[in-house]
Amino acid sequence: MKSASTRVGVLPDFLVIGAMKAGTTSLYHYLEAHPSVFMPPVKELDFFVESANWGRGIDWYRRQFEGAAGFAAVGEASTAYSKHPIVPGVPERVAMHMPGCRLVYVVRDPVERIASHYRHRWANGSERAPIDDAVVRDPVYLACSRYAEQVRRYLDHFPREQLLVLTAEDLRHDRAATIDAVYRFLGVEPGFRPATLGEEHYRAESRATYPPAVWRLRKALKRRMPAAKRAKEMVDSTLPALVRRLAPSSPSRTKARREPSTAISDELRRRLAEALRDDVDRLRPYLREDWNGWGIA
């Protein structure tokens, strides 16, 4: 076994752990632009996910951070790290290898996050049920919006001071102050303004929609090149044109695929809010005093 001094790469000292559909891709780009921060060229390494890359081993993970020596902060962003119990065991695995790791968790109005999650799954072909049925039937939607439960799981293994929770709403509407708070938390100079700070990246409503066969190809390509430069962005920038060339759709069929009914009815919103109220209330101590609880708690 190689000694620590001869291993290639380093382990990160911070993780952006999610939440899914809460602005983590934008945050990833803002962080990688900072001259003192190293982020690997592909977002969502998913190393600590047993069904994804955990089996590749810790040396594989280290290799994703080649070139990170000398940076003040080294990290990665994977939203699967906050999907308990759908994706179990992540905090334990992180603590096993990186007990001093700082954790950045971006949360969003949980009902709006669920709607965006549904659009994401509808676009990639993994969801076809109407929204009112899907978000009640499949536990993944509520699980990823139970933010306090995710926080509790991490705080079972990490001290409170290693966790920063911020809202997607602040990241969108008070971007400079919010990114400065993240920079301070990571121990790098605040005040840096990335050229992309005025942009939001990879929003669900702008994603390409693929037929099921193409979605399977997309997943296969990502598995074959897990550390390729910006694998997700590369795949999504090339597949839509390929799909149009190989299997052009009529305008009516394309419109039907790209415009599911994602409106959440008042009754569904009430049911989701009721299911999430206790979790939202338990999240309050981790956010600023004037946070409004998204009108749920």
C-alpha cells in the first residue's frame, strides 16, 4: 500500500452536499472560479454513494484531485450526498475518510424543489406519472426535501461548526453576499467576483428532453467516463443535436414531451407543506434569524 506522501492527489477538505435542484451547479461554478479554490472538472463525482463510485476505492477519489496541491480549499459537489434514505450511508463514509471536512448544504423552498425535481425526472425519461400522483407515490421527492433530516444525519458524525446551510433564494437574489459567506466558511478571500456570478447554470426548465433510448445512452456514456471534463455538460451539449439528426420529432410531439403539467395544485401544495412542516421547523436554527420558513413553518 502506498504511503500518504506518495499517493497521487489529495482528499478534499469541503463538500457541497446538495440539495438536488437547489442551485448547486451554479455554486460549483462560482467556487471553481475562485483562484484559491480547487474543484475537479466534473461535478457530481458521487464517490461516497455505494451504488455509484464507492467501489472504485479511495485512491480513485484522490486521483480526481490531481493538481490540487497549493490551493487553500479543495472540494467537490454531489447532490446525491443529501438523499437519505434513498442514498444511505453517505455521512458515515465521508467521516471515515475526511472527518475534518467542511460541508456546504444549499436548500430551497421544498415544494418548489419537488416541482423542479419532477421536471428533471420527466425530462430525462425516468418519470411519466402525472405530478400529483408521482410526488406522492415515489418517496424520493419528499426525501430530498427533508433538509433537517439530512442535517441531522451529518451532525451525527460532524461538529456543527463544519456545516454551512444556505438557501437557494439567497444565492439567487443576494448572490454576492451569499457567495462571500461561502468563501469565508471555506477560509478563502471573500470579495472575489467570478465572471459567471450573474449567471444561473443548468436549470431544469432549460434541460434537453430525450427519448428513453437516448436517456439510456446518456447514462451509459457517463458511466464510461466518470472523470471526463464536465461529463454532464458535455453529454448534454452534444446529445440534443445528435437526437435531432437521427430521430427528428414532429413539433407537436416535441412540445408534448417538453411541456408536462408541472403546476402543483393548491391541494397538493397543502399536502406537501403539511408533510414537510415539522422538518422545515427543525431547519430554522441553521438559517438566519429573519428566514421566513418559505411560508410553511
